[in-house]
Amino acid sequence: MSYLYLAIAIVSEVFATMLLPTTQGFAKPLPSIGCALGYASAFYFLSLATQYIPTAVAYAIWCGAGIVLIALIGMLRGNLPNLDTIFGMILIIIGVALINMNTQIEH
């Protein structure tokens, strides 16, 4: 269940981050509310995940997955990454996989 909470935290953070530019500095109420709720949801579910996943591991996965997902969504919107960015994302994915493989979940 803790990885489900972590997945919800990641999706919430990506949702909020994608809304961030539409808030226009939090001047637009509706996107601002959605953004704030997305970040609040992200931190809430991250806090639930860290009850069983070590905090450093959960945070590394949360950050790494968020970075890669936001970059991929950016690609769909026409923001094509250069080779350095692609290589960096591959390293993030490898790092998150290594962290995840070598972590024991506390029960």
C-alpha cells in the first residue's frame, strides 16, 4: 500500500507542477487552487508512504519520477530535450531503480 501512496504523491506533484505556469504567479484563482491542492495532496500521500518506506528512499523516488514524468510531458508539448537531458533522465531512472532494489520496506 505504501507504494500506492507514493504513486499518488508522484501523480499529484506532477499535476501541480504542470498547473504552475497557468497560475500566472498565483493571480489566476482556479489554476492556483488546483496547484495548491495538488501539492497538498502530494505531501499528504508522501507522508503516508514514509510510514513504511524510508524517507530518503521515498523522497528520491518521488523526486526522480517527478522529474522524468514532467520532462516526458514537456516532450509531448513540443519541448524536446537535448542528449544531455536524455542521458540525465536515464541516469535518474537507473538511480531510482537501484535505490528501490536495495531497500527493505519496514513493517
